[in-house]
Amino acid sequence: MIQLKNYINDEFLEPIQNEWLDNYNPSNGSVYGQLPNSSLEDVNLAYEAAKKAFESWSQTSLEKRSAILLKIARLIEDNLNRFAEAESKDNGKPITLAKSIDIPRAASNFRFFGHAITQFHSESHETKSEKTINYTLRHPLGVVGCISPWNLPLYLLTWKIAPALAAGNCVIAKPSEITPYTAFLLGEICNEAGLPKGVLNIVHGLGTTTGQAIVEHPNIKAISFTGGTETGKIIAKTAAPMFKKISLELGGKNPNIIFADCDYEKMLTTTVKSSFSNQGQICLCGSRIFVEASLFEQFKTDFIERVSQLTVGHPSNESTQVGALVSKAHIEKVLSFIDRVDSNGGKLLHGGKRVRIKGHEDGYYLTPTIIQVDSNSCHLNQEEIFGPVVTIMPFDSEYKVLEMANDVKYGLSATVWTNNLKRSLFFSEQLECGIIWVNTWMQRDLRTPFGGIKSSGVGREGGFEALRFFTETKNICINYE
Ligand code: NDP
């Protein structure tokens, strides 16, 4: 049985109240470890450590901060297999995905912000007629909170921690209690990389207690949160009256719009990925597929055939393409949508069944599921399922599909497949979301702003946007007459 501990002040500590949570292995449904069910006292302990470390860390030279972040990146890469195995075991994702995407990206996050901070700049403005010069300083905020979800555990945790640390803040991080393992391993790496004690503190526990204690803490200056829209509302409600800075990356229900003039083969291959990568548990997955009517029947046949070839299997098997869903509660939630397909005017075209893997019968496996719907207003198209489930429906006109794509409360991302330049510019302009891919999906450049609109969130991460979020701006005006 693995026992994870909190990482506070560069020490691995048991929770003060000695309360523990079980950690499940989704590939077989068994409990394989325990993690702290931390209380307010643990959060306070982490805060005291972070506060003490802040004075020195915020004054540390950029070169030194950068060098430490680059070393963390290198150590994650040196430990690729260990991290990938832990991530796959904790989350149920295929080991190949953890090795090729999740863990390399966690290293890239540290490397990117280790470099970015050395290029971060502010402005100065001279007004000769008034003999003034204005210049802007950007100071780190102090102690900040980073709260992340279970779908891309280390990838998203480090996407927050790296810019926060680079900008000179000290961090209290809470990973999802469902997938805490790689965050625990990160503590060991930080120690080896020479990150001073107290600069990063990782506190495990439930969102409603540990997470809420971080959000409510009067002296934690900012909350960077990625997770569900309902949780985002609670965080905003708590943090707003305290005037904390908040960045909220929330749910999505992303349209994937396919025109008949697209590069068909590329679109088909990418659409299989954008639908079912990580068991469909990526906030950027295209879960509402709209296909131009003239292409619809061909697409339907070919898509079902390609999807039926995907291998559902144990995450540690190198040939597995679709692993286990993250938890019992989550697979039950996803199945509850599938159970209501008929009553919502949908037609199950493929999948929708639990898969029993020999020797791992209690694992949370599900066949990739394709549902045909005849209206965008059905709840299958309006609610985030966040699993291996997509809907498909035909459309006749550009205007109709644009209206349907935007007719949802979310606004995270969209994909458009067309070789018509004018059309791609029109859709890029008109789609109500923060991220648009034309003829591709999930190609990420870490310099670009990342985030959603409407119920998909507030604020942007990535590049200098993240460094701006984790700094406070102060303008100084000097008259030199
Ligand atoms: P949740 O909102 O349930 O949880 C996210 C994190 O917040 C977890 O660490 C959770 O702890 C914690 N938490 C829960 N309640 C509170 C609270 N009251 N105060 C502080 N922290 C709290 O999301 P999931 O983990 O279920 O992740 C899936 C969701 O994340 C989906 O909606 C998905 O779309 C979204 N997401 C958005 C992304 C984006 O960039 N926009 C990227 C990836 C995912 P605990 O685990 O204990 O509940």
C-alpha cells in the first residue's frame, strides 16, 4: 500500500489530524494507496512555510529561479518512466499517452516558464510635453493557490505551478484527490532540484475541505483553478468578496464542424483523436460533431469503422488506445447519459457498453460511444459528459451550424475542417470560444493565450498571460521637469 504525504516546507508530512483517503486504481477498481485528508491546520502550516519562504524567493535572481525550474524539467524527464507509470496507474490513461504527452508536457511547462521569465517585461511611457515618464513594475503576489483536476494531473498542475514560481510567488497546490500520485513525486524532484524549502507546498485532500480552505484563506492572494464549472462558481463566490485574483479554466462542450471540402483523411484521423483521446476526458475534446449533409453518411460509416478499431484495454498495455475512466463515480455518470439516449431523441450508433477486461473485471472500461442526435438542444449536446462519448448530426448551411455551435452555455474551444479560406476566417471570427483550431486539433504552442469564455471560465493561462496573472502591476509616474 502506497502512503502519500503532504509536501510542506520541503518535508513529507502526515496530515495533522491523521485522517486519510483511499486512492483507487481505475484499471481494476482496487485501493492501492492512501493520501492525506488534509484539514485547515495543514493548509495553515503550508501557508506559514510559504510566507516565510516568500521574502527570499521573490528576491532571488531571475537566473537562479530560471535555473531551478530548468533543473526540475530535466529531472522530470530523467524520471519519465516512473512518472508515467504513476500517472497511468492513478488515472487509468494508457501508459503510451502518459509517456508521450502528459509527462513530457509537465517538463515542458517548467522549461517554458523557466525561459519565459527571463524575457518577461513591462512598459514605460514618456510624455515629453509634460516632462513625465511612467514606468510599470510587476511584483509577485505573495502566496498563491493552485487547484487542479484529475484528467491531466501533472500536466495541469505544473501548468499553474511553473508560472507562479517563475514569477517569484510561493505556492500552495492541491491536486485532485482522485489522482494525487505524480504531484507527490514532484515534491521529491523539487527537493533534488534545490528549490528552497517552503517555496512549493503540496497539500492533498478533498476539494470541499482542503481546496475550500485554500480558497478561503485570507492571506492567499490568488487562486488559479482548473476544473468543473459548478466548482468554479463556488470558488468565484468565495474569492470575489475577498478581492482575490482568480483564473478559472472550466468545462467545455466543444463543437467539431466538418465541411465537405475538408482534407477528409486528415480530418477523420484527427476526429477519432479529438473525440476519444484520454477516454474523452480532455476539456478540449470535440464532443459535438456537426457534419455537412452531403458528407454525413460517408463520415458516419467511416467514423464508426475507425472507432470500432480502437483497442480498449489495460492502461499498462502498450497496445491500448482507450484505457479506463478515472473512477467508479465518473463511469456511472457517463453511463447515465448513455442510458437516457432514447428519451432524448438520440440513436446509439456505436459503443455505450462497459468492457470487462480479463483479469481486471472491476476496472472502469467503456467502449467509445457515438450517438446520432437530431437536435442541438438535447441534453447530450448541452451538458458536459467528459467521457468517451460524442454526438454527430448533419447540417445544411453555414449559418445554421454556426448558430448550433454557439448555442451552448460553454465557450472553450472549437475545431473547423474546411479548405475554404474565407469560411475559416468567418468561423474563426464568429465562434464564441477562446480557442479555435482550423484543420487541426490540440496543437499547442505554450506562448499562446489559453482559456474560455461564457461558462468555460475567466482569464487566460499560457505565455506572458500567466506571468501577468501571477504578478501585481504598479505604475509609477515621475515628473522630471
Ligand atoms: P472538479 O471541479 O470536481 O475538481 C477540480 C479540483 O477542484 C479538484 O482538485 C477538486 O478537489 C477541487 N475542488 C472541488 N471543490 C472545491 C472547492 N469548493 N474549493 C476548492 N477546490 C475544490 O473537476 P474535476 O476534477 O472533476 O475535473 C473535470 C472538470 O475539469 C471538467 O469539467 C473539465 O471540463 C474541467 N477541465 C477544464 C479544463 C480547462 O482548461 N478549461 C482542463 C481540464 C479539465 P477533489 O478532487 O477533491 O474534488
